[in-house]
Amino acid sequence: MTTPIAPNRMTLTNLRTAETREPQFNPDKVEEEIQANYAALSALGYSHKPLQYTNTENVKLSFDFHFDSTTSYGGGGGGAFAHETRKFLLSVMVPPGATAQDVLTGGTDRCLFVWPEMWAFQCHILKLRSSFTRFARTGKATAWVCNVEIGYVSDFRLTSEDVRLRGFLGG
């Protein structure tokens, strides 16, 4: 008899507290969004507006966390696991109270997003959208899907050559 081996799962780690969370199930898909911005210049006599590059938006990824309290698959069954993960996600979207001394330390905590063999980078959680999809007779949610949008954080300038060599997110 063989024992099924669970796949490596993605993780989010709060870099200030070192608390790590992973979904009960890996997301089915991850959407990546990258956008270059241009200014439309007005030039006298031109029939069009030439575009001048201004900047590139931070890379964004979005994916769904799925939780089902009726199964223990992935070591995360039960409502307590989903509830704690939800509180973790919400907590990194507001600044910590004790460390806010200036603009840099007054922001929200950075997270480390790791998806084995794909991505590993620092990010902020930009948006959460929750759907509670199944309920017990008591009214308690037994299934929860949370759409998470994260934004890449960079402390240095990227060039075209850097991205060609390593990609935006080290992939």
C-alpha cells in the first residue's frame, strides 16, 4: 500500500514576526499582472501623441486559498486552522502598533511569498476577497475561499537586462 505524497505548498511568512501560513490546498491557478506605464506627449504638428515610458507597475499575483473544515487533508482541516489563517492575512494588511516610528516603520508588514520551483520574493498583501460557500446548521462556515492579491516589493531598480536574466520574480 502506498502513501500519497502531498505536493509542496506555497507559503506566506510575515517577515517581522516570522509566522508562516500555507493554504490547506495549493491554488488551482495563479494570475500574474505586469504593466508598463507611458505618458502620451503632445507635440505640435504631430498626428498622434508619442508615448514616453514612465515606469513599470509592481508585479502583482492573485490566487485563491481554499479551506474545507470537513477534511483534514493537508494538515489543515478544521475551522480553527482556517480562522487563524484568515486572522493572519487580515493582520498583515494593517500596521503593527508598537513599531511605528516613521513612514517606513509605520507601514504594513512585508511577507515572504514562496512557491517552490516558481517564486520567492518579498511582497505586501494588497487585497483580500472572501467567499464563505458552505455552512453548518449552527451557521458556522465550513468552506471558505479567499482571493489574495499580493504585490512585489523591490528595494532596488530593475533593468531590462536583469529581467531578461532572472525574470521579475526570480523565476
